[in-house]
Amino acid sequence: MNYKSKLSKLAEGITSSIIRELLKFASEPGFISFGGGVPDPETFPRKELAEIAKEVIEKEYRFSLQYGTTEGDPLLKAQYIRYLERWEGLKGLTENNLLITVGSQQALDLIARTFLDEGSIVALSLPAYLGAVSAFKMRNPRFLTVPLSEDGMETEILEKKLESLSSEELQRFKFVYTVPNFHNPAGVTLSLERRKHLLELAERFDFFIVEDDPYGALRFEGEHVPSIFKLGGMDRVVLLNTFSKVLSPGLRIGLVIAHESVISRLVRVKQGVDLCSPSLTQRIAARYMERYDMLAKLKETLEIYREKKDVMMKAFERHLSDIGARWTRPKGGLFSWIVLPEDFDTLEMLEIGKEHKILWIPGSAFHVDGSGQNTMRVSYCLPSKEEIGEGVERMRRAMEAYKKAKVPSR
Amino acid sequence: MNYKSKLSKLAEGITSSIIRELLKFASEPGFISFGGGVPDPETFPRKELAEIAKEVIEKEYRFSLQYGTTEGDPLLKAQYIRYLERWEGLKGLTENNLLITVGSQQALDLIARTFLDEGSIVALSLPAYLGAVSAFKMRNPRFLTVPLSEDGMETEILEKKLESLSSEELQRFKFVYTVPNFHNPAGVTLSLERRKHLLELAERFDFFIVEDDPYGALRFEGEHVPSIFKLGGMDRVVLLNTFSKVLSPGLRIGLVIAHESVISRLVRVKQGVDLCSPSLTQRIAARYMERYDMLAKLKETLEIYREKKDVMMKAFERHLSDIGARWTRPKGGLFSWIVLPEDFDTLEMLEIGKEHKILWIPGSAFHVDGSGQNTMRVSYCLPSKEEIGEGVERMRRAMEAYKKAKVPSR
């Protein structure tokens, strides 16, 4: 039969992701990829995880191989509460404030379903994390977009946009979505002042903040900025975390930290979505946290990221300055963001990039309004230092070739 | 803030599951539970899984601890294709016909989002699997309900109901959802004749069939009936399978087997839902299937289930016959279904059941039309044979007490 004739409007509206298509090239021999935001598998504590996996299956099979509760492994929650207290200074959290999800992506989807209707309004940055946009879009909301600067989301502009909303629109305004630390894709961090300003706006206009923080623990320079959750509390903030960047993405473990009334609603939706997350991966993470200092183990990895970032920044200065490019200088996380002169189109240019065996993510993929043609996301975490140097040179050559072919000389 | 004021209509519409609330009692000391449909953890091959888990983390960490593709582990797909060929006689399947999901529940959710809009029409049985109903309900469809007999869904009645639909309604009719083998909750199996009839109806009225088959491999008596997928092919049937009942629910691995055009659409939705399923659990299952004969290992378990079922059936005959109860005699799977005289309300009676420390699932939970008050689902897979005998006696006492208190004597 023609299944197409049976599709829902939701399914008809989803196009295949550009990034997915692009990353297929990344594995071809000889390619250097600045594309993926994935950790280096050599940094995973595989020996420790292998031992723990064996143990929790042998000794805790009644839990680890069985169905779990929708809310998640109580042991993992207890460990994570301890971790949040130690690293974020968050006190007074209980099991009822946590939900374990299948990666942060599921948290975003659950939040979208729990809070968004068609026509609900959500504010997010330009550019914004693609995964959040995909999850939100399935609910057909309206996006209020806010530009980013080196200090993160320009809350002054958000304020003006909120002021211009009618009271009926404010009724439909649900939350601001933000990646405050080492933003994906932009690499920038929201300043303390702007975090406070965002909370003031949340009070004044009665909305909540979804603080998505996969990269906060990946700081390799500068001072830790308190989380918005820490500053504003669970009455205004829903915090999302994940193990993907600090332990292993293959476990697919994300967490929502929020007011009990939020968690209980997310749980009801999750029941219909997948009943429960895998017990095995949750218990492995719990025992790992119990035995090892997860962040101490990360230090070595972060030192490598910092070095790679430095190599990339130097290469940018050498090869991209005179082409009129600007870029962000991340103090943590995985990404830098390049803004080229306006007559570049980084998606179009990618065809030439492929010829030069170099890959980036075109910035338009991160713009819900279809802008950003002259921007790109680059990641330094996976290629070696040598590859980073060589890769930036290839970028330069691709830019020159593109300019010659496409950009009108003035 | 008042998060309630920000909820979506979807979230407002989801009530907490009765079963969830009930099962909380099941773990109290002294209770005998016929409630859960969960396998006995002693039957999980923990030694084998522990070894494999250690190995795939140590040696295959680049895959098992890393992000995977949305479609799922290619190795697991290859193993499963071999399995389907061997056990279901399905030929010609390729990787593109399979999607790995986080349990069957996620498959149901993805199908709901991919095919259902508000007002779409779906046919299912009365009673129906609760998890499917929850997933479908989030899309706000209209349910066409079809009663069950010992031979499964009464397709003759479905035919009449389809005939009475207007052509506009038939346009909105998407699929028939069925659990053909050892139905949850009813324990019955769809006969070969009715499977064929269902396919004829699918052709005639141009719909597809969602064949949810978690229990097919759990036959302990009688002859295997070919799957609807085997009879009708992927042009009319989307087949759902799971590892939860044949290997371990804690891995949370489900599968969709379908036409490539269906899989590619489900994949796009899954991307926004959780990016990908855990690589680790998928690779563990793949290596397990490679090394062991999954179904041969199940034989012992099935023999235990059959014995327990026999004990339960004998106890029913002894204790429930003269109270006017009828029940199904399953030839596989986990459940029997009891129909009591109409003046019983098994949800109300559960309060008395709790006093007698015996638990069942009230049948109304499985009826989308709110009927079924005098029915209940009972599972024999988890309690011991002694507990089954004792549990049925307790049920009898609870029924008598209920009758005395509630049912008017005539």
C-alpha cells in the first residue's frame, strides 16, 4: 500500500537532518571532520565500565535486567544528587526532583509534549541547538528568536521582544530554552549578569527557563559560573544534564532536575513514550559514580580538549583572519562558531569542502528563521592536533576556491 | 511558579496509570501478585550476558560506548534478520526494513506520531493492551473497538464496523492494532482464518495492520500460527517485536519490521525523540544472538510457565467455577483473563483483595470505552506454584467477601 497517504501531518513536516546526511561523509578515508560533537572514544573509562557492567549483571540482575520504574534508578538518582550538591552547590534535592531519560534529547521531547501546544511560544537563541529545535518543532510552536553575543543570549533583546508581546501572546509564552555553558553551536557562555537578568524576566513575564547544560562540566579555562538553576531555584528553572559528554554517550542517560510537579508530569508522558529507560545502563552509571570521581577522571580529557582548541584558534588566526572571518574562543565544551563575510554560503561551499576532504556543519542548520548562511560550527574534540592544523588549511583552500567561483569581486 | 498553568493539552489529558499505582502494593511483604506481566529474573541468562557486556565494552568500546545511528546497531539487525528467517520464515528482509527502538513502547509511540492526527481512526480490541492505548491516545484519535473471542479479534464484527464508516471516515482510518499471539490482557490467539480475513479487510478498505508480537515466542502448547506479516507481507503489515520477554526487559530493546518507506519515516521522528537507542544494550543483544540460540534457551522457562499456567487453571476450576466466573486458557504468553458475573466490579473489589493480600489488574484499565468492570487480568509467570494456588484461594475469599458486602442477593 501507499503508506505515504497514511502519514500524520507531524510526520509530513519532518525533513531529514542535514547534519545526519553530512556526517555520512565524515567516515570516508582521508576526510578530516570538524562536524560531529562527539567525544573521543579513547577517553571513555572502558576498563572500569567493563568491570562494573559485568558485576551489575551478575550480582544485581534482579534490577539491571528487569523493567525499572518510569522515574529511573533510585541509586543513580541518589548518586546524582550528591554530585549536584558537590559540583553545583545544589541543596535539598530529593529523588522526586529527578527524572532519568534516554539522553537529553528525550528530556527535550518530554518537555515539548508536556508544555507545548500548537501556537505556544518558546524563546531560543539564534543559532540554537538543533536537537532542541527538532523536539520543539514536533509540537508546532512559534519561536521567539534572540541573538547571541560572546556573553550568550542577548537578554536585553529578549526583554524588548517580550515587552512587545500582547497579553494574549504572553499567555501562550511557555519558556526560554538556553544552553548557558559553551553553547552548541556557538561555543559562548551566558554571563552571570545575563543569567540574573533572565531570571528577572522570568519573574516579570511569568515564564520558566529550560537550562540545558551538557557542557558545563567541560570547562578548561576561566571561572565556573553558577547555573541558572542554582541562582533561580526550581520554581523558575528546569535543568537538563547528561552523561554523554562526561562519561559515555552510548549509555544514553540524560537527567531532568526540576520541581516535583514538573517531574510528575514528565513521568506520565514518558510512560506512554517508552515505559522506562534501560535499567542496565542506569545501574552501570550509578555504580560508576559511587566508585569513581567522574569529574576528576575528566581532567585529562579536558586538558586534551584545551590543547586542541588552542591549536585550532592559532590556525584560525593564521589562515582565516585575512579572509574576514570572525570566530568564538570557547573556554570549554566542544565547539567554535565561525562567521564569514556575508557573501559566503557555507552549505553551498560544503561541496568544495568535500573535494578538499574537510567537513564542517553549515550554520543555517541551527537557525530556525532560515538565516545564518555565512556561519558554520566547527568542533575540535575528535580530530588530532595535526589534523586540526591540516583541516583549517583545507578550509582556507576551500574558502578561496569558493570565493573565486562564487563571490563577486568588488 | 505555577507550572500547571503552562501545561499542554496533551499533558493535561494524561491521568496516572491505575496499574502503576496498584503495582506499588505488589512488593509489600506477604502479598501475592497476579498483577505484573514481567518475566521471572531467575530465567535471565545472567552469566552469559555479564561476560558479553564486559567484552563488548572492553573490545568494542568505540561502538558500544559511543553514539549510534538512529536506525540502530547494524550487527543486531543482521542477527535479527537471521532469527526472523529461521523462526518466522521471513525472507528477503534487509537492514532498511528494521528499526531498533527503546522497547516496543517506543515503537508504538513512533507509529502513533508518524501516522495519527487528531481525529484519525484506529481499530483495536476490547480489551486492548494498555501501553498501546496510552501511546495512541497522545495523538487524540478515535477508537473503533472490536470484541475478542477465544479466536482473537472478531474480524467479522470489524468488517461490519468498517462497512458502516463513511468514505470520509475511511480516509481517516489508518490501521488496525492487534496482539495476535497470547493477547495482553486476554491471553487469546488470533486464528489463522481470522488473520487471513484481517488481511482481506486491509486490502478491501485500504488500511495497514500493526502486528504487536511480544509473546509469539512464548508458546508452550499447540501449533505455531504464521504471523500476519508472513501471510500479508510488508505492504500491509508493520510487525513489532521485543527482547523483553525472550531475553531481558532491562535492555529495553524493541524492533519494528516494516517496509523501508515506513522505517525511514519512523527514523525521522525518532531523531527528535531520543537521537538513538543505547549502543551498549544493542551490541550486547547482538553478540548474545550470535553466540547462543535465544529460543532454545527459553525452552526451560516456557516449561515453567506451562506448569504454572496448569496450576492456575486447576485452581480456577476448583475455586471460581461456582461463582460464575469464566476465564481464558492460554497456550502461551503470560496472561489469563477472567470474566465475572456482571454485578462484580473488580476495581472496587480490589480494596478487599488488598485486605486478603492478593492483587490482580482490574479489566476496566484495558477498555478504552470504560467498560469491562467485571473483568480482570491475571498473570501466572512470576508467583511460585504454591503462591498461585494460595493466591486463587485468596481471590475466592475476596470475591465472597465482596459479594456479601456489595452484590444484591436475588
